[in-house]
Amino acid sequence: MEKPRVDFLVQWQSLVAPPYRTIWRQLQNHAGWRVTMIAPEKFREGGMQELLCAPNDQRNPPLITLPVKRWHTQVVWFQGLSAQLSKWLKTPAQKKLFLCFAEPYAVTALFGWLSLVMARFFSFSRSSRPLFLLFAFQNIYKHFPWPIRLVQSLMFRVCDAIFVPGVEHEDVLRKHGYRGRCIRFPMWVDESLYYSASKSNDAKIRIGYAGSFLPEKGITQVLDALLKHPEAIQDCAFDIAGGGQLRDEIVLKVDQLKNVGVDANFLGSVAIEKMPDFYRSLDLLIVPSLTASHWKEQFGRVIIEAMACGCLVIGSNSGEIPFVIADERRIFPEGNMKAMLTVMQRALLDIKGERHLIREQVSAIASKKYGDYNVASALAASLET
């Protein structure tokens, strides 16, 4: 049997959920590639509920589940990883790549690298060293305490490349002193689920918000602005989906909007499998994120999901939002609700005039830049050079 050109193994906490697996299916579809996924048997991210690893779609690459120990978001140990890596190293391939989906400052990354070192030692592998890859999602420069700086310094030296989803992430790495290779790897959409569908010109224009109900997400400021200027969306509907600590406050503001004649609807948390239909029901999505001391928008996955479904998106200039939307006419200064209303009204006029054309255009842009097949194709080209 001919050796595959590339043997790719990815270890990632988020692989417990099916939406994070489609990109590796597309990567596998490139001729000569062999892909393996490693996920936790179950995982709890931050304050969220514990998720059991979902069954794997047979179209996907093989999925190995391992028990994990989690002490912190950035300190996760995959038990038995070294043994799995040892087996993987013994399978012949022209080129082997191990992606530990973790920040270079994370102890998770250190665990991944040590597991690879032990696997090479105990497997007595004489093959060439596999490439060790990491992922950086941090887009705010932070001064880390010395133990974290030590981990990051070591990871900078031992990794062969770091995946980055956007512009600011690479800037932060360089500021921390990383001199190695960065590979652009944006978030992606599963085009078999997120796609556009035409809407009747007679249907009411629907504006939406989808995301967490947190202060830094900016949704309360949007609702306050609309309460002061309900005429701005008098002929539209406004649907709000999500959950979080500000839920009660948002429900109250939605009721107040209803009292002044606005067709406002609080949907609460929408199941992930129903999100494509939610986006397709909308004409315009608002992403009003606000930069905080500890956080700014790192990518904005809702942007590309909504665009793929034919929904126009406007957003603040927080973090990566302007780069992802990539249209200065759709961007407003974060926290500036007067500017937000101006951008929103301009977008609504465009939708009223060219609804079908806009849906086709934004969906085509999302497919070209963020469709899972195209992202996988670009990633494969980068990894093979």
C-alpha cells in the first residue's frame, strides 16, 4: 500500500461537537491525505455545561476519544495521548503533522509536546520528526507571569508553525517575541448546513442578534438606542437569540420595545442545529461587540455563519470584526450608537432596494473566504510547502 503524502493528527477540546469536525473532513478529501481526530470523552468549557462527545459522522475522519483532566481552560491533559501518538508514529507516511489546538502559552500545549516527545522515545521511531503545530486565538497583548512566559518561550522554540485566524493574532505573537512561521487559518462554515435561500420581497425585513448576553457583547446598548429611536426599525422585526448573565435585562428591554410598537422578539437560546434557519430568516445581523480590558472580539463566527446564509452583517470595529466583514460601509465605532443607527439605516435601504442580489453576494463572499472546502484547500496548500 502506497504511503500517504501527509498524515495529519489534530487534538482539540472542541472536537466534542460536530461543527468543529467538518474542516478535517474536507482536509481528508484532498488526495493522499490521512487525517485522525482526538477529542475528549466529555468536556466542560468555562462556565458552560459538560458536553459528552457527540457520535462521529461516518464521512468524517476517524475520531479517537480520550478522558481528560481539566484544571483550567488553558490547562487540559489528554490521558493516554502519548500512547495514541506512539501508534500514529508507527503508521508510514511521507510527512506527519501533529496539531495541538492550544495557545502557545497554555500548559495544554506543553502537555501535547511532552506527549509527542515521549511517544517518539517509546515507539523507537526512526522516521523524520513530525511537525508540531499550535493555534493562537489571543488578540490582546498581555504581560504573563514568569511560569506562563517560560511555557510560551519553550513552545515558540519547539513548534514548527502557529495557526492564526486573523491579523491581530499574529501581531500579538510577534510582540511576545515569536519569530517562527504563522499560517492563516480562519474560522469556517459547513456549507452543507449554512447556505442562502431566497426570501419574498413582500416579507418584513428582519434584523437579528445572535450571541452571549454579556456586557462586552454590546447588545444592551443597541436596545437602549432603539428604545430612544424606535422609528429606526418601525417597519422591521428584531429577533434576539442567545443567553447569558444579562438575560433578564434584555427580556425587559424587548418588552419595552414592544410597548412602543416595535416587532421585537426574544428567542432565548437557539439550538445549534437550528441556527442556520435562524440566519436564513434574517436580512441583517448586528454584531455590536465592545472591547474590554480582558477581551475583544477574536473573530466573530456568527458573522461568517450569517453571511453564508445570505444575511448582511454590520458590526463594531472591535477586534477582528472589521477584517471579517471587510466592508467599511458596514462598520461603526464600538459603543457609538448614533453611528450604529446610521450604518443600520444605510444597510436597510440597501436591503429594500436589492434584497435578492445582496443575499447572493454576501453568501458568495462567505463561501469563497470561509467555506470549509476553500479553507481546507488553502490550509493544505500552506502545509505542503
